[in-house]
Amino acid sequence: MSDPVTSETLSTITKLNDSNYSVWKHDMRAALQVKKLWRLTSGQEAKSSAPDDAVQLWEEKAEQAAGLIYQRIEHSMQVMVQDYMDDPVKMWTELQKINEQDNPAARFNAYDEFFNITKKEDESLTNLVSRVELALHKIRSTRSTTLKLEEFENELACACLIRALPEDYASFRSAVLLMKEFKWNNLKRHLLKSSRTVKSASSFSPRPCSHPPVVLLSLSPLKMSLAHSVAFLDTLRRTAI
């Protein structure tokens, strides 16, 4: 017969997906603690070598813990831990490694979400505070535990700069999010270099052609430079005839 307390607790836990690990891990730990399985899952309760009854009890608890964790993971993510169905310690460690890796792109998205928080209409202050705390948990779960204060400040500066860029820099922004780390000096250098390239391309004035210039006026600087290039090639083609 299932434990009604544990079943009710588990039913309130949102399944782990690709964005809620920072909250899920605490809820899941609480459920395992209620069931007295957390010490085993966290590796504090080592497997007994003897007697046989103790070994069997540990293995049964391990299977139960792994099963409970597996049930609270979205189907699309379960494949990541299917090799550890009888080892909750490895299962928990693997989930932690996957979701708490030092990921600049995920961290920027967490920063972006954090700074976009505003009070909703008719939202209680309690709920607003909860959303801020949740966003803060997401930031913490995406950064290295060895991150120094100066590095953190530099990352905030990078996040601020990237968020401030207009749509014309969408490609630059996407490229930055593929970087393995956020370095303020590197970001400044790449941004200024990109800006000079865009200005240089945009300053080129092709010879007059039959295409209406008003089309170019509605384009962004990056798209405008491409349009100028097309117009320039078209001019060369016409003069060569």
C-alpha cells in the first residue's frame, strides 16, 4: 500500500523540465526526506557489506528512491538517467551535473528574466517576491560556485550591454550567447569591431541606379549594407553591358 503522505507530496511537485531545476531539486529533496530516502540519495548512507538483510534493505530503498525521482522527470529528459534506475546517487548527481553546468547562455537568459520582472496587475506582493526569488535561484543554478565577485560584476555588465542592443544586433547577440564564457573586455572588443564593420559597409554609396532608394531607407543598418552590396553589383553589371 502506498504512503498517502508521500503520494500527495509527489503529486504537488512539477516534473523536472529544462527550466525549473532550481526549484525542482528542493521540492524533490523534501519528498525524499519525508520518505527517509534523502541520506541514501545524497550518498551519506553507504551500502552495507553485511549482513545480507542490511544489503537487501539498502537496495530496496535505492530502487524506491530512484523510482520516485524518475517519476518526477519529464519524459523527454528521462532518457538522461535511464542507466541509473537502481542507483539514485548517480541519478541525482547526473541531474545536478546536467542542470548546474557553467552555461553562459543559460545564465544570460536567467539574468534577462530576472531584470524583466515587473508586478502584474492585481498580483500580490507575496507572489511578486516569490517570482524574484525563483529568478534568483535560476541565476545561481547556472553559474559556477567558484565565480568571484569581480567576475560576477563583469557578467552583469555583459548582460546589461547585450540587453541594451537594438534588433539590428540580433546576429551579434546570438553569436555572443554561443561563447563559452562572458568576458567584459572581449565583448567590448567584438562589439566595437562589429560596429566599425557595419558603419563601413553602410557608408558606401553606390552609383545611382533604377532601383527606388526608398526601399533602402526602411532597412536596418545590417540589412542596408547588404542592399548596398546588391545595388553595387547591379550597377557593375549594367555598366559592363
